[in-house]
Amino acid sequence: MATVEFPNGEVVEEQGVSGLELARKQDTDILAMQVDGEVCDLRDPIPATGKVRMIGAQDPAAVEVLRHTAAHVLAHAVQRLFPDAKLAIGPAIRDGFYYDFQFSEPPGADDLPRIEKEMEKIVKEELPIEREWMSKAEAEEYLREHGETYKQELLGDMEGEQISFYRQGDFVDLCRGPHIPSTGGVRHFKLMDMAGAYWRGDAERTMLTRIYGTAFPTRDALKEFVRRREEARRRDHRVLGPQLDLFTINNEDIGAGLVLWHPKGARVRQELEDFWVQEHYRHGYQLVRSPHIGRARLWERSGHLEFYREGMYAPLDVEGQEFYLKPMNCPFHIAIYKARTHSWRDMPLRYAELGTVYRYERGGVLHALLRVRGFTQDDAHIICRPDQVEEEIRSTLRFALHMLQTAGFSEFAVYLSTRPAKYVGEPHQWELATAALRRAVEAEGMPYEVKEGDGAFYGPKIDIDVEDSLGRAWQLTTIQFDFNLPERFDMSYTGEDGQAQRPYMVHRALYGAMERFFGILIEHYGGAFPVWLAPVQAVVLPVSEDQIPYAEEMVAQLTAAGVRAEAWGRAGKTLRWLIRQAQLQKVPYMCIAGPREAQERTLALRLRTGEDLGPQPVDDIAARITKVARTRGSEL
């Protein structure tokens, strides 16, 4: 008999009944089951042998099944309201679900409440959700009769002669499942958005309508998600960037995916880069610089034209020779290494560069600062002996956490990615490299998850995700082992035995891309940067026009002390209005200059939090601000 474990820890032995029959014997809300590690419908029979785990509603695996079912409820509602709608795909995703449709007359965002109400009706009907099987020929005939051309295409990619469909009432959908037992289980859901999406992500194919939604096991979880989403909207870097005069992306004149850094945004970036440079020198790196283009033969030798051509721009003709905009910095760093000979005593060599690269991204995937076509990597390549690689990786992990913690992140998730299906190098090399990465992570005491087959084609890697102030995960740091380039470029050093040896090479980025990292920081802080990053740290606000000369004098004094300060003229505006504008601009310190302050040679200090600290000597204010900035903390 099979061993069945329930969410409350109870274990029984069963066979010959369905998971649904067993679930009904428990008080807990069970939505699915896992049979020998595979998530299945509760309506499936318990196998004769094996391990079965009943999945409660709070389990992440159950939430995914719930959301997949919510996508079917959405599709059912849409076809009730729009009978000519054709179905494409409707998966569960990280924060919810979506379904893609083709409409003769696409609905608008104002139709979402109507669709949501129809979904509520379907949920209240508590329709059983049951799996049906058809032969491939029957499935083809059924989909053709119902005009489901996109499902027909999906069917053509499926293997096997028996094809799975799911039925709820009069709605039937081609689907592998699994699903919860009835539509009544989808009680807490919300439709979120609507967007265009190319069929199968191909810009040459039909533009479909994608409807996004989310679903949770409890009302409170849904409410908290909606609250966080609204907060995310307020923090959206696409809104705050222009509002705070940090950047723009001028798609018409400059080109999509290319960022214009305004003075304030450039100042934040400069502070980040100054810190980056300082810390890299302190950690034993040598900074290098490389050109923006290289001859075609360079990218042929590196393998980029073979493995990465779709991400590169068309070649430039320079005096009859082909040149490419660089998508990576690594071949240039290797050229620097090969410019002179090296011995075992030189190792390790750590080359770092804030190198701007250019990658062709399709217009449909561009997303303000988070997905661009021209960006600057905080790139580095560590070239070392085989006996040094483990310690170099450990050192890089410590360095990464230091940099990310200083930027304001405290929660991390570490992932180890192993050999993919398509790879270079020998299996034993991969095993040795993966073991070295594993030992380094474990030696640093970092919990980690393994992503099987998710490594780069040239070697295994470690990725570090950070959690922002809204609990969202962002992948930033990556540490990648490389078998490919040392071989392709015949890199070598002279070993202790006087013979040529092949070095190991590690690619490494801590922030990732400066553009993407900046966008994440804007949303993490909601535009209210810590003092060390704030583009304007203090504004001096005159109470009346008579105090404008004094305000300008105080700004000069603050600037001389190292504070980024501005004096804001009145131009007929009230002091209340000026304070409000400073708060909207997220300025950490507001210094009020009135008649009394001018007479006493002080400034009345207010914090952006609303706290009023009263009149203080300007030297004390400058000392406070520079001290807070120097510590790079989050306090004011």
C-alpha cells in the first residue's frame, strides 16, 4: 500500500481510493497531492505503492495549482462573455496567473470588473473539475470543431496518443493539469491588468490579449498582496524616475532601451560607482577599461557569434572590416591578460570594469531601467590557478554581501546552477567546478538551493537574489565558472614546474547592470534614498525674499563642508509650498532660513520624516549630514 502523509503530520497507508476521498476525511483544506514527488489531481487514485503527500492550501505547490485553476475560471468567464474568444495559454506565474486570448473586438481594462463578476458566478456554482482523455485524433477533431487554432498548434507539440483535457461545466480546455477539485475552491482572487502579448513571444506572430490575475488561499493573503501591489505602483521607478528628475528614456529621438541620465540620477550613480571603485581597489582588484566595439574575428573566437548572435547588433563596416558593438567585456579582459606573460606567482589576477555593453532586446521585453539595450555591467574576471578558485569564490561571496548590504539589502537567497543540456567542456570538469562552488557556499555558511541544468553553457554558476522592502526578489550577483574562454583564447601561465598551465576563469558581477540596479534601488527606497546616495542632501528654504541672500550664503557653507545642498528661491511661493515640494522630492534635510535664523546665524532643521529639530548652527548641520553620509546607513 502507499504511504500517505497529511499536512497535520498524520501518516496512513491506503490504496484503491482517490485522493479526494482521503482529503474529505481531514478538516484541513487540501487542494492537491504529490505522488512520488509529482503534483497530481486529488481526483486521481492513490497508487498501490509509493509515497503520497497531501498538499494543504498554504503549501506553495497548492498555491500554484490554485492559480492554474483560477486561470481556467478566467477563461471560462471570458468565453461566456465573449463567445468568439479563442484560447491560447493560461499558466500560473510567480504572483498569480494569466490567460492569453484572441478577440475579434478586444475588451478594455474597464471590462475587467465585468469579467471578474462572471468568475465569481462560476466559483459560486462549485463546478466539479474533472480530467477527460481523448486520442490525439479525437483531440484534433474537437479543437478544429471549436475553432481553437492556438490549442491545435499546442496539440501538435504534444507527445503520446492520449491527450488530457479538463472540464468544468460546459467549459473544456486542453491542459496537462493538475487542478483543484472544483471551481468553488477559487474563492479569493482578483484580476489585475491587461496587456498585449505576442503568440509564443514571437513579434512576427499574432498579438493576443493577456489578462493577468492573482489568487490566494485566504482573503487576508489576497488583501496583503493587493496592498503591496499598490505600494509597488507608488514606488514604480518608471513613475518616480521622471518625477524626481533622475532619468528618461526617449524612445522617439534616442531609441528604445537607451537611458538618459539626468544630473540627479547621474549623481546617485556616481556615488555608487565611487564606492564600487574604492571597494574594488580595497579587495585587490585592478581596474581596466575596454573599447565599445571589436572586430568580428574577436567575437568568432570567443564564441559569441556562434552562441549569442541573436543578442548582438548587426555588424558595422569599418574600412571594409566587420566590427560589432560589444555584448560582453570578457574577451577584452582576456586580451589584457595576454598582453604579457604570467607566472604562477602572479595569480590570482582580478580585472574589474564598469563596462558599457549593448545587447539586442526585442521591443516587447524592454522595461524602463530593468531591461534595456545599452547598459553598464559592474563586471570582473578572476584569473587564477586551480588551487585558488575555491578561496576566490568564497572571497567573492563575502564581497558581494558587503556591497549589497551597504546598498540597503538584508535578505538574500543563494542558488547553485548546474550543467545544462548544451554545454562546453568535459563532464569531469563540470563536476569539479560544481563541487568547488558548492564547497565555497557551504564554507561561508550560506543556505542555498540547486537549480539543476540552469548553468551557463560555459560553466556552473552561483546567483544571489535580494529581497527588497516590499518582499520582492531580484537576481543581482552572479558568479560564473568558465571552461570555454581559457581554451578558445589559449590562456596560459608558467607553473612552478616551468611548464605552461591553463588558468581557471571566473566571471563575476555584484550589482549586475548599473541601470537595472538603479531601478531596483528607486523602488526599494521609494525614491527616498539614504543620505549617502541622495542627489540633493539638503535644501535651504527662505521664509521670505529678504532671506534669499542668507539662504544662498548657507548653501555655500554647506557645500564647502561636503554637503550636496541647494537654495530654493521663493518665486511667490509660500514656505509651506516649498516644504511640500522638498518632501515630494524626497530631500532628507530641509533647512528653514527666517529672520531669526539669519540674525542668530542658524538654520531651523526639519527631516523628510516630518520631525522638526529646531534652530541649529550650520556647522552642526553640516557635521550631522556628512557623518550620516560617511557611515552609509539608512538613518537621518
